[in-house]
Amino acid sequence: MTASLLEVIALDVRDAVAAEEGGADRLEIVSDMASGGLTPSADVVAAISSACSLPQMVMLRCNAGFTATPEELDRLREDAQELTKAGAGGFVFGFLAEDGAVDMEATEALIHAVAPLPWTFHRAVDHAADVRAAWRAVRLLPNLATVLTSGSPNGVGDGLPVLRERTDAGDGEIIMAGGGLKKEHVPVLRERGVRAFHVGSAVRDSWNDPVDRARVRAWRHLLDRT
């Protein structure tokens, strides 16, 4: 059976080291989880690169929503250059237009800015006005590594029917399940062909507390035996 990828949200070096010691495969580096995760500083990415060998997927996002103004896109392009020099191994982004459709112009602008690095389309897809149309728009974009999705704005528990539909449509290989992910969801998703899993609050007491390596290890063991 194909091994599962475990990605852990890290806010700083301490989180990153604990995630690596716990058996994570990859990090998502963000700041300001009160806003759902925004772009971190290049200094944080550089410090993590010095202390930890795991690949860093770095968030490119200016605000708590899923839209981006032209000015914000210019800033994110500049951020991407600095973050790449600091050690980013890929990026996490994705935008919706005011009508709830995928903002292809903004998304493609950042794909071009970060190329040839891989990228993840984040949970904006779960908030699209037409989820099926959003998946059709995203799934064939260049250098796409994964789509971070719970299938629902309310989390994986509510989104399982959509995730099943997406695996039936052949998207299992690019799905990274996250957002309210619980351990009981893993066997169901694995059976459907999902092989990438993303955890944040599940491996810490709160966003004010560091990643707990023992909790990461428990997720690693679960994925390895499921």
C-alpha cells in the first residue's frame, strides 16, 4: 500500500523541529492562525531551514479571506522571491473572485511567480460557489502538488460526501485532507485513495501552544498502519 504523507502546520522553529521528530513528512509554514494562516516572514522560513530538514510549503496569503487585490498580488510575488531564497520548498495559495468562482488570473499569476516550485491550492476550494466547477478549474493547473480540502467549510466531518465524490472523479491523488480532520476519518479516506493528510490543531493544545511531537507520532503511526 502506498505510504501516506503527513503535513503539519508550523508557526516557528520549535513547531518544525517537533513535527520532524514526530515523523511528519512536510511542513506548512504560516503566521497568524487567528486569521486562518497568513504569509510568514522570510526570517522564520530561514530559521526553520537551518534547524529542520523537512520540506516547507509556505503560505502566500495577505488577508483572512480568499480574495486578492492587484496590490496584494504584487506584494505576494515579492514575498515569494524572498521566501524562496530563505528556503521555501513550495507554496500554498489560491483565490476566489467576488462571485465565488476560482480567480484564475490571480492564481495563475502566483503559479508563474513561484515556478518551477510545487504549490498547494488551499481550502478556498471548499468555499467556492460551485465546488465542482472550482475543482475542474484547479485540478489541471501546472505544478499543482496537492489540494488542501476538507470538502466543506465546516470541516472534514461534513465534507466526506464531497471528498468521496472527488475521489470517484479521479482526484484522490491530489487531495490532501485537512481542516477538522479526525483520526476516525483516516481509514475512510485511505480506502477511497486519499494519501495525504494535514494536521494543525490536532497536534497541539491550542494555537498558543507548540506542536506536541508525541501527537505527531500518534498520527504517523495511524497513517502507517491504516
